[in-house]
Amino acid sequence: MVARMARTSLRDDVTSLLQELIRVDTVNPPGNETAAAELLRAYLEPCGLECRLYSRRPERANLVARLRGRDPDAPRLLLLSHTDTVFAEPGDWAVPPWSGELRDGEIWGRGALDMKGHVAAAAVALSTLAREGFEPEGDVIFAATADEEVGEGFGLSWLCEAHPEAVRATWCVNEGGGDRIVLGGRTIYLCATSEKASAPFRLRVRGRGGHAATPAIGDNALVKAARLVERLAELRLPATLTPETRALVTALVPAGSPEDGLERVRATAPRAAAMIEPMLRTTVAPTQIVASARRNVIPAVCEIICDCRLLPGVTPADVEAELAAQLGREGCELEWIEYVGGSRSSLDTPLWAAVEDFVHRDDPGASVVPILLPGFTDSHYLRQAFGTIAYGFFPMRAMDAELAAQLVHSVDERIAVDDLELGTRFLLHVARALTG
């Protein structure tokens, strides 16, 4: 630890810390995020930073570290991240997924992109500020939370309710953006300023049960459900250009209206069009099906679980009638499982200016564009609880954005050390710009 603190290279520091974090298995479930939280505390406390672990269960701790500001009433900045990861099947990987191996300028391992790389960068940024004697006006907070991947109430949602002062902040930088795209000679970085709501639902199909040796043709609930699954796969609800998607299309095709620009993107840039498509509408994807528990029993009931993502401001009630009309669900019941998220942050903020300033300095000629994130992040809980201005941004330039998207939650996940260093410099810039 003493040797590490004596280093002057951000690159060495963040590389070493990420490798250590990857070697801590925090697959959720079960999580075991306390091991990662304690590793981070051991790294940060020798720098003089306040560190505290908050947990509902001893093995599922959230770390909150703080660089105190000169004015307790001044705006605060939160560097948000999570330490849990999804599962990895070691036999499918080219290297062991918890090795943290450095190969050809990339660090391999589960969580390298989602999102232990960001965790390491934020920790190194905060420790660098402390070692330099930086005295912010308002607090700079680093939170490495549990349970983002599953969301069973052990992470940020619980902190906002049980320990709000630990994470209350004016601004927040989180995951969800930072991709660099070059199209038509224009370079843009995507910054996630809004995200869809998660609104999964259950379709319950009824038939008549019986012995599988004497099937009642046409009344098997599973057969009925199969036809519904086909309709769900073909479902396309009406498109809407949100303010964020309008800005993205305009950045890609400056001439003409956003509607015309969208058609040009579809015709000339299929990769960009595929990225934009889920930002345009409510999406539905069947993901689970439950029918008979026995091979020789025809099911009387079959349930289909569907992942559904709604645009900000759209509620389940707004789309239920349209879903029913398109699915033709006679003999089928629809039950909403939950409805959470669907939030956005303004662009007219000092945080947006800081993001733009960094990009303009680091990549002259490039611009920053807001996007609607099709997925869900913990930023929603901060916007809902405190009105926090929360953006998803961790710039990446060395690794192709499409490749990075393919590696998240997949085999051979890895991050370029160049991008790790770039992200660390970005977080340092934001802290200095907003609280210096």
C-alpha cells in the first residue's frame, strides 16, 4: 500500500487496483460485496479519506468514501459505481474470469467493463485529490455500492432510504455512457442523461389440463402461449423521438429534420440505427416461460414473463390497451410485476459543461450528445430521492464501442488500460471543475 501511494502514475495505480478488484469474486447472487468494499477502504483510508461501510447484511456492504469540502452547505459531487457483477462460466473464457490478467494492453476479467473499471478509476481519482491536498468547496463522495445487477434492496435504493445523507448529492457521475462514435466525419461521445423505466409483466394463458397421452388439441395452454410468444417477437409499438434522441439524430445528420435524419441513418448506418432503435419506443422481450411441472401432464396454465422498458413519462396504463390490441390476448391475463425508473436530468447544468469541456480539451473537434439509455441504472434512485443531476459517462476511445457493448455481461470481458486511464482523468477533471 505504501509503495502504491508513492507512485505518480495514474495508469499504474488504476491498473493495479482494477486487477485486485477483479480477483475478488462478487458475482450476484450471492454478491459478497463486502470483500470489495474492504479492499477499497484499505486503499483509500491511508490517503486520509473518510470511509464507512453500510450494509443490511454483513456480507453485502456498500462503501462510501468522502473528501470533505470547505463549506458543508455547498453542492456535492457523487462518483457512483457498483461492485457486484453477473455470473461467468470459466470454461467459456480464454482466461480465468477472476484473474485480472493484463494482456496486450487490456485487463481481462468479469466486471472489467461493468463496472469495476469505473470503480477503480473513481477510487484512484479520489485518492489522487486527497494526496494532492485538494480542498473542494463541497464534498466529493465516492460510493461503491452492492446489488446493482439484481436489485433486491441491498444497494443504492436502500442507502437512499436508510442513510440518505451518505449519498445525497447535487451532481452524480455514473455508468451508462461514454461511447465514442465516428460517423460521416463527425466524432461524438454519448452521455446518458435519461433512461427508460423497467416494467416487466406476466402473461397468464389458460387451457385445459389432461394426460399427455390423450392431448386435447387446441386447448394446451403451452401451445396457446407459443403463438403469443411469436406475436411478442414481432411486436413494434409506435415510435417517439424524445428530446435526447432528437439531439442524437441531429448530431449524426445535421441537415434536415430529425425525422428525415432518422431515415437517413437507417438507410446508411445500420449499426447506428440498431443502437437508436430501442430508444424510440416501448420494447417488449419475452424472457421466461413456465408451464407443466411434469412431462406427461398437459398444462392448464402457462405463464410468460416479459421484460418491458417504457420511455420516460410513459406508464404501464398508457401501453396496456395497445399491447392487448396487438397481441389479441383472448383467454390471456396481463399482470404488471413492477414499475420503476423512467427519469431524466437537465442539460443546462455545470456538470454538462464539465463533460463538454473535458471532451473538447481531450479530443478536439469532438462533441457530446445526450442519449436515452434503454437500460436501467442506479441513477434513477438519486433523481427520485434528491433531484440529483445524474449522468452516465465514462469515456472510451481505445476500444471500439460496438465491441465493448458485446463484451458486457459476456465472455472475455476486458477493458483497455488506455480507456481506464482516460476515465480516471475525466473523473479528476469533473471533481476539480465542479468543486475546486
